[in-house]
Amino acid sequence: MRGERAALRTVKEAVNQRRGDMQFLVGGGLNFEKSPLELRERIAFRSEELTRALPLLRQELGLEEAVLVSTCNRVEYVGITLDAKRCRAGWSHFLESYHGFQADWGTYSEFRQGRACVEHLFELVSGLRSMVIGETEIFGQVKAAYEAAHRLQTTGLWLNRLFQTSFSAAKAARSRTFITRGNLSVSSVAVELAERLFGDLSGRSVMVLGAGETSEKTLRALEGRGVSLLLVANRTYGRACELMKELHGEAILWSEFLERSADVDIVISSTSAPHYILTREKLLPLLSRRKGDPLFLIDLAVPRDIDPSVNALDGLYLYNIDDLQSIARQNREDRTAEIARCRRLLEPYIERFTKWAEQRQKRSHGPNVMGDFRTA
């Protein structure tokens, strides 16, 4: 009997020790503020890659829950771990293992823990951490990343609550401030850049490559700008036709876009192609047909759609997503007051999540999931 009791105590002690393990909310990655476009485009993850990437991320970083967010301006993760040090070191191993090359990841990466993770996520979803302050695409991108992780069963109690609360907070901040007023998306800023190049888009011809969310927003931003010819090309021709039902423009076959590029003033590209779709070799024959007329290329894709070397060709002027930062910086300055208002509105949601986490831990006498949450 005494032996059985001793064995039972040993089992209980082991269970309690496991339940008392310190867990941490962690996050980090690369974004446009610290890392060059050349690096971001090489480590971008397409949505179909998450099935393989998320399990590897959990393995390399030692994460019990994980969400991976990959957009044109960032590749970041949020997770729950028992070993924050392993997580921090594992990020480099994960990128090298998945993408097959080495870089100075420590210089370009950020690492956050505890409350800093919560604040970053809430501000990210609200558009406060974007190149273009207040842009709306990021909300949908983070939500899609979370839903993908949820389907793949890499989220649990903590991240489910964290992300769902962040979405509620972002909706409140957007609806109760003017943070979304004006040209706030990357696509709108691209159109604003085109207007600056020409002074006025009236009578100009524009071709948009791709028919995804960014391309659709670009097309809508071009509406009412006096564009004389608006073309859209997409690998799925039906999708291009579907867009043009609502907009005043022409859908063309993907096989025709290079030929038609010789007749437009501006090409704005935003596809999900893993390689360049416009190169020096493809564009060079068009120049003689243009008779000296300049062609402006705006590349919004990550990885990039247009070979940077085309900028050396006479008559071609290439701008990429990082070139939009000067316009974005002015938008940030114009919205300083709105940023402060948004942060004040987000604070109650951050505190609500904090209290929920603490109460949950006290009730279960379980792991301190937030770790040094209040002091991080």
C-alpha cells in the first residue's frame, strides 16, 4: 500500500511539474523597417506553402502553437513556447532550412516576448505598423494567416483568444478614428506615385498585371482618374473578365500582355509569380516601337515581378514597393494624431486579454503562459 501511495505521489509531482513549466508568448521576424526588399522577397511564403512551413516552424522554434504571417512587407511569426531562447535562435535555422540559404538573420530580425507581442500584433492588425499607415489589406492578410494556422491545427487556447481579440480591437480602432481616411493602401499610393510622375493621369493608358486583392484595389483606385485606357491581364482570364464587369476597362489574355505593353504609359504589376515576369530580354524589343516614349513600371509584388536590371534601359523607369516609402512617410506624419487615438483605443483590449490570461492561469494552476507579460 505504501509503495502504491509513493508511486502515486511521484506521478502527481511529475504532472504538476509539467503543468508548472514556464511558457512564453513570443513573436518576431523580418519587416520592411529593418530588412531590405532583396531579402524579404527571397523568404516570402505563398499561402499554399504554409502546410509545409508551419510544422517546420514549430519544430525549429520549439513552438506549441504558431501562426506565420507573410505579406509584401513582412514575414513574422507569433507563438507559444516553453523555451524562449531556443525560439529566438531557431528562427534563423527555420529560414535556412526552408529556403536553403544563409543570411545575417540576426541583424534583420526582431524578437518580442510577452506584452510586446500583444501590442505589436494589435497595432499590426490595425494598420499602425504598415508602410502606409492605416492601410486595410493587412487586416485581411493577418486574418487569413490565422485561419490557415487554425485549419492546420497549429493554434490553440492562447493564440485563438489572442488573434480573435486583436481583430475586435482593430475593428474598433478603425471605426472610431480617421486612420483609414484617404490614400491608405499600397495600391492607392502606387496610383498616387503614377500621378506624381505624370502630373495628371487624364488621357494616359495603364496596364495592371494580376487580379488579386492588391491588383483589384489598384484598378479601383485608377477609376475616376481620367485614364483613357485601362487593361488588366491575369493568368486566369476569367478572373480578369470578372473584374472588368464592374470596372471600365479591358481584360486581355496573359499571352498578350507583353505585346500590349508597347502601347501603354504605365505598367503596375502585382502577381504571385515566383520568378520575374518582365526581364530585359522581354522588354528590349518593345523600346524601338515606343519611339522614345517613356514606360513607367511599378512593381508591387514580393517576390518582385520585374527584373531590377531593366532600370538600366533607356526609356524605362522602374519603381518597387520600397520606393513608395517617401509617400508612405508623409501619410504617417499626417496621421500622427490618429495613431495616438488608435493606441488609446487598443489599450483596453490589450488589458482585457492580459487579465483573461492571468485569470485563466490562476483558475487552472497551470503554466504561466504569458511569462513576464506585464514587464516585457
